[in-house]
Amino acid sequence: MINGDRLWNRLLELGTIGKQPSGGITRLSFTKEERAAKEKVASYMKEAGLAVYEDAVGNLIGRKEGKEKDAPAVLVGSHIDSVYNGGMFDGPLGVLAAVEVLQTMNERGVKTKHPIEVVAFTDEEGARFSYGMIGSRGMAGTLSEEELVHQDKHGISLAAAMEEAGLDPGKIGKAARRKGSVKAYVELHIEQGRVLEQANLPVGIVTGIAGLIWAKLTVKGKAEHAGATPMPIRRDPLVAAAQIIQVIEQEAKKTGTTVGTVGQMQVFPGGINIIPERVEFSLDLRDLDAAVRDSVFLSIIERAKQIGNERNVDVAVELLQKMPPVLCSELVQNAAKEACRQLGFDVFTLPSGASHDGVQLAGLCPIGMIFVRSKDGVSHSPEEWSSKEDCAAGANVLYHTVLSLAMTA
């Protein structure tokens, strides 16, 4: 149904914006790279015949009206911001496939009962401010001005970055959708894992999204001369941090379902001949069961404190973000399953270990996701790849899913 060549060419074209010498893509929120990407996607939306605008938190939206203008809208989309040195599919595939779906409908003269809106959400990744899903939080009405104090590595706050981008932080509440105004949200996304690849399938239907905890651990010791301080009397925070990181791996492995990751670390003052004074590192902890995840988190913190006492260093934990697991709705799953049957694809279901904007929208409307096979399961890397054929297959499943949701009462 959809134009696979057009979708692929747009993916490649958008993938040039923010491209690094390494081949990866860096498009952080409220930067010139993100603005250029928004302008490019807006041009695609207009070409598709959509009415285009940005809301109070910077979400880029393209709307196709329905036969019943006041009927609740079907939302479909993803994000176009990236992690540092990421790939070209994570987020953009969902946005561009959604644009392609609506352009195909308009070209075929398809009229739906419900309006359909493509949304490119602001700052899903959280790479710049270590606090993500700004756009979906804003649309769900759960983003507060107090949360805009998060700063990037240059000390620029979210609020300041928004102002620089021409947005008013005091008006973020205007982005909130009222209850009942949205029928459903559906997102096409690369899997970012190897389940579909191992099953030799191009497309899968997501059953639920794991809940995450983001935290920052700070270990403080005493900076001393590396050559003049005997080993037994050192208060080395880096050695303690290394032990705590091992605990994270051990505790996550115990459950069989939890995953724990340390993706950031800073050592101060950072001299080759200085015992560190302070070490800061991140913790990303996820599970589909909130109780299991929370139990693992508490065990990690308890053991971290014990290690701090044993090594005579101080251990502090700052909770950065906590999101509950979310089950995908039967409404969206059933529409996607029927779409797979119509197209001759196996109906295959799987959970999402990665978090997505749908987590924030679950209190607003039924949500669901469709996954596309990822080569070698690689994501958040220049090596991230999904084939042209798989992207088209996913977009076709998305087409029939959205059409079903937008046609029925």
C-alpha cells in the first residue's frame, strides 16, 4: 500500500542532519540540528497534505481531518531527536512511516471517521538533559515547570533551552490534551533487540513496555597523591564504584528479567597521579514488573551503602526518573494483529525492553506499538540498521492498523 521507495529516501535524507564524522547521528533537543530536522519533517508533512503546527512544548504535529472533525483523534508517530552518535532509524522510522501512511491515504482518497495526527515528539531520548519524553509528558499533561530545571552538561536548563527555541516554559500546560480527545496512540519503531531477527520475522506486535528507573550515584572519598598514599589507608571512591557496578550486574541477573546498565561515569579531578575525590555514574534499571524492578533497585542501594561503609567513602543516590511499566491495549494490539493477517505476516508478539513515549500517554488513551526487525539487535549506534524491505513491511502494517482505528467508532 505505502510507497517504500519514498519512505526509504526520506529516511536517508533525514539521516544526513546531525551526522557525525563517525557516521553516527547526534540531534539533541532544542539544538540547531533538531530544528533543521523538524523543518525537513514539516516539509514532508506538508507534501503529504497535512496541516502542520508545533504545540507549546515543541511537538511537531501534522493533522489529517476526519469525516467527524470533533471525533477523538488517532495519534501516530515517534521522535526525531537522538542519543549521542546514534543511528538513523530509532524514532525517525516511526515519524516518517506515519507521514507515509497519511500521504498514501490522501493519494488514494481515503476518508476516515476520526482525524489522524502524526506527532514528532520533543526530546524522547533525554540525552541532553538526562530527563526525557518531554513532548509526550507535555501532551499527557504531566509535565510541570519544576521539571524544567534539569540542566545539560553546559549548565543550560530545559527552560532556558525552550526559551531559546522560541517556546514559553510558562505555557507548557497548553500542550496537554483533554481526556477523551484522543482515541488511541500507535507507534512503529525498530525493535532494538534480536528477538524478531532470531524468529526470522520482519514485524512484531508489542505487548507491553518495561518501566525504568534512572538514578545518579555519587561516591565521595579523599583525593591524595597516587604515589605517596599507601593502599591500606586510601579512601578511593573509584574502587568502591567499581564494586557497586558489579553489584548492579549481579542483582539484575538474579531475576532473569531485569536489566541494569551503567552508561555514564565521571571521575574527579581526573589526574593520572591523583586518587579520585569523587566519582559519579548513572544507573538505568528496567523490568516489565515494577515490583521486581523496585526490589532490585533497593537491593543495589543497600549493597552500595554497605560498600561505602566498608571502604570509608560516602555514597549518595539521586533518583532522576521513574516510569511504570505499561501494557499495550487490546484495542491497538488487535488492530495490528488483523493488519498482519491481511498482509500475510505471522502474528508475533513480544515485549519492549526499551521505553517509549507511549508510557507517558497511557493515562490519556489506549496505546500500542509495532516493531520492525533490527539487524543484529544493534541500536543507539551508527551500526543501527533495518532493511528497506522491513521498514516498508512495518509501514504497511501501520497503515492498516491506523486505518482500522480511524474508521471504527
